[in-house]
Amino acid sequence: MQPTDFPLITSDPDTLGGKPCIKGTRISVDIILEWFASGATLPEIIKSYPQLSEKGLHQAIRYASRFLKNEVFVQVKVA
């Protein structure tokens, strides 16, 4: 992954503990995923948060998708 792949996604340790966010906001990629999972549409999100752009929301989804492809799940049995 190149840093230029997601120019609208930033991560700063001083903002939300370093969670990836839409540039210029404190709106994290994970909260955007939660909104979509709860049934919110792109126009509804932008209407509620006009500082977001359609391009930024699309980048957030692509960013999350890119990192989930490398996700490893480990099942642990507790005795």
C-alpha cells in the first residue's frame, strides 16, 4: 500500500488515539462502517455530517476493506 492510496485518511496519535479518520475531522473509519452497517445511506451521512465528502466516505470504505483482507482470526478455547 502506498501512502497516496488514501490521501483523505489520516492517523494521528493525538486524535482519537491514532484511529484512522477522515482528514480534517475527528470522524473515524470505524464509525463510518458502523453507520453503513446500521443502514445509513451515503446521502444521509453527508446530510448529518456536511464536513464529509462522498469521496472521503468511499476512501474510508476502501481503506477498511484493504486492511480486513489481511485480518487473521485466531480461535482460542478456554479450558
